[in-house]
Amino acid sequence: MTTETTTAAASGTWTLGDLKVNRIGFGAMRLPQNGAALQAAAASGDRDRAIAVLRRAVELGVNHIDTAAFYFSPLRSANELINSALGGPYPDDLVIATKVGPARDASGEWVPHAGPGQLRGQVEENLRQLDRDHLDVVNLRVLGTDSLAERFGVLAELREAGLIRHLGVSNVTPEQLAEARSIAPVVCVQNMYGIGVRPEHDAFVRSCGEQGIAFVPFYAIAAAGREGGATGGESGELLTVARAHGASPAQVRLAWTLHRGPHVLAIPGTGNPGHLADNVAAGDLRLTEEDLALLERVHHAPAE
């Protein structure tokens, strides 16, 4: 499939509250990780490439970037890269979504999730790093199935104060989403999901669309490989679909994600300009009913 001239507009659009975005976006998690193991002499070039990838993403029509203050390595942070690449001023149509809840100390070690008392500080940290006077979308990342009311209530107050425009939730159950919606409007749910990953969540994905809420899956390409990006050997069915379209398995995974409903967005991340163009081009890949039937078999195949 052609990648050179395809832009994110080919994926269609969805509206997060009052913010229209192309359905293929960009996840910034991997950008600071790319340089984590490099020697200092190579760090500058790696940083320059990350900035170039962000600028190229916007040139390709990406106007939805997912980030977080806890996306950082010893060398750099995702928010700083975004600010350096795109700030001063940011493009008018660019929507930056961030997450709060998890936290890491200066050494990069994970510390207990933020409680209500720490959430305002996390929001202010994102504002400072991104050099913004408000955040477009803030997702509350949740661990476990306990009530999120107290923590989400803090974000709702910050929304009322004008520091946050729209709210979302991440890693939640349908019950937690309902609880959040009883407190303030929710524009998106960000959960792990992909071909063969959490097929039991299919109904939840559909329910989000019925409620007008965007569903934003993470690890949609990596699937069971998650952070490492490893998927192991791809199934014969997935490879058959990829060959039929002259596409890569990663592109098929992204296209399948978008075919789950018009409310489903994709935020693939990469530090490689070529992979970026491929990811954006996946928004123009139209799967047939036969393709989808084959991939459905993979999606619901018993785990080995």
C-alpha cells in the first residue's frame, strides 16, 4: 500500500468534546525511551530525531498526541520533546492528551499512584512541561477496581477551574466509567486492546461508542508483546490479510482497530520516521468483510 502521500485525514475524524481529531494519532511514550541506553555522545542526535518525528507527524496530519509527565528517561522527557518540537505556539488544531495517576521519582522508579492530594501537582507539572495554560484532555489512569470518585472529583474541579478542557479515564471497567460519568463528562476511555487482546472487552468498546465516548486502545500494534513491541510469530490469517493488501502486519492491526467503530482512535508510537509514515498510512487501509472474518478468528482464538 502507498505510504508516501497518505495523511492522517484518511483515517476519518472523531470529536473529543468539542475538539476534532483525525482518528490516527501519535503516542509519545517511546520517544524518550529510544535514547535511554545511548551514550551521551549519541544523545543529541537521538533527541533531534525524536523532534523530527513529532514535526513530521504533524506534517502528515496527526493532530492528536498522547503523552504523560511520567514518560521520561534519564536523557529526556516526552513532554519536553513535544514542547520543543511543536510549541511556541502549538498548531491551532493540535490536541494534546495527557495522563495522571502513575508517578515516577527522579531516578525513574515507580512510586505509589497519586491520591487526591497529589493530582493537582501532576496536572500543574504537565502544564509546566508543555508550556500550556490549560490541558486539552487529561486521563485519570486507574489501578484496580476500587472507586475512582475521589480522584476523578479532583480533576473535575480542575476542569471547572479552567486548567483542563476535557476528561478521560484509563485502564477502567465499565462500572468505573459509569462512576466517572456521574461526576463529570468523559470524552474518552484509554484501555489496552487489540487483535487477540482482551476480546472479552468487545462489548465495552461498543458501549463506549453508543455513549459517544472515544475508545483509545494502547498497545494495539504490540498486542501481547506490550511495551517491548514484540508480537512473536504472526498468525497465518493475519499474514494472509497483510499480503492481500501489500501491507505490514502492524498496519493490519491498526486498520482492524479503526474498523471496530468510528469512535475508536489509534495512537501508535514510534521514533522511526519510516514507521511513522506506515502507521499513518494504515488509516487508509480498508479491510473487506472477508478480511474481518479472518481477523475475528484470530481475535477470539484461545490463548496458547
